[in-house]
Amino acid sequence: MADGAVLLTEVPYARRFSVRTADPSAAGLPARIGETGGGPGFTVFCLGPDEWMQVGETDAPGAPAISVDISDREVAIAISGPGAVDVIAAGCPRDLRRFAPGRAVRTLYAGVDVILWRQAADRFEIHVWRSFAPFVRHRLETVARELALGL
């Protein structure tokens, strides 16, 4: 937005792992879809009943989990500021008023499959496949400009 209410930034490169396991507690993973966990330097998102994504500068989880390095597949875009919710809501079907900070879910933004992580009331990250990132970023920028102009 023109008054600086929204800031879009590229999130620095981080290692990413797609993690699968039948026993999340044994692997130290959050158990409920949308929950996040982790430790110093990394975060784990529970994306499904047996699917997680680990982001950060750490090794892949060990047994009893299966992990695949997807670091080069995805990038993240940070959206912050008082208008961040409005910019995301313009392309996302989720009810962001009920989407608490600390949660991360797989959803759509402008028809693109993304992982949306709400870090704080006015700060989000959108994790998206690298090939879709320019489109998603352009859409975020366009919506931010339109909202700033009152369109």
C-alpha cells in the first residue's frame, strides 16, 4: 500500500524437507493439521494426517520418518504490515480472521497451491513452488496497489 501498510520481501533461502511418518509423536512432530513446531533455527508445519514440511537450517528428521529434500522446489514470500490480511484475503479462500498466528496450512492463493504460515497478526509467509513464485508475487503486489488506491 502507498502508506507502507504492506511490505513484500523474499525470504532468504532455507532448507526444506517433505516429511512422512505414521507416528508423529515418535518423530517429535506436531500432530494436528495446521499446528507448527520445531526448535532453534527450524519450523515444522503439519500439513496432513501423515505429511509435514520442515523449514530451516537443520538436518532432516531421522527415523521413524521418511524425508525428501525439497529445498530447491519452493521459495517463500513474506507479507507484513497492517494491510497484509487484506492482501492475502483477496486471493485466498480461508477465513483469515479465524486463522491464528502460529498456524500453517496448505491452501490456494489466486488458484495456486501454497502453504500459508501466519507468524503474527500482521505477518505471513507464503511458501510456493519456485515456478509459480513470480505470478504469486505479481498478484500480491497488484492487490496491494489496488487496495492502496481504493479500487
